[in-house]
Amino acid sequence: MRKAFELAFANAYVFGGSHPIFKEVDEVSFAAPVDVGDLLVFNSRILYTSSNQTERLAETDLKPLVRVEVECWVTEPETASAKLSNQFYFTFAIARDEVNENTVPSELRQIIPANIDEATRMALRMKADRDQDAY
């Protein structure tokens, strides 16, 4: 889980261009066990961004949010196969750059899905986040 967080943090940092602030980790799904000595491959992607204008995490907190997905795959080089083990969903707010005193714009670059699979993944995550916010 630590490796997944570190990868998500780095991905959010590169994408946002400024230091990300960890806000939350969503439900973690464990699809397959990871045994000691297994070879793991992590994939990280920015699912979508939001301006946080309607999603105030604090009364004065209007930082843009970055939603990151990390997948963990157990790889078996002998059989040239891999199976999905875990999925993690992290949310980061992008802070202003303390060094340059620049502020991050209220909106980050928007993610445009390249195919139907990416669009479906994005839509399902947006729906899950909206449903979670409703509670």
C-alpha cells in the first residue's frame, strides 16, 4: 500500500506541477493475494480532476483536486502472465508553490479519455466519488 501511495503522490506531483496534499484514499479492493517474493508491477493514472468549487474539503479550501488510480499486478515471468491484485484510489489537492509564491489556477488540465475503456473507467470513478460525497 505504501508503494501505491508513493506512486500516486509522484503522479499527482508531476501532473499538477506543485506539491500535492493528500486528502483521502478510497476503498481498497483486493482481488488476488500477494505472496512474499511475488514480483509486483504498479500502474498509475490520473482519472480526472475537479476544480473543487463545489467540493469544499474545508471552508476556505478551494484547491483543485486530482483523482489518481493505482493498480497492482502480480507478475509471473515464467508464464509471461499477470493478474490484477489490488486497486487503490487516492485524492490529492494541489497546493500553491511555496518557492515561487505562485498560485495554482482554480482548474487543472482536464483529462480527455482516449478510448471507451478509459471513458468508462473515468465515469465509474466519478459516479462512485459523487455517491460517496452524498453520504
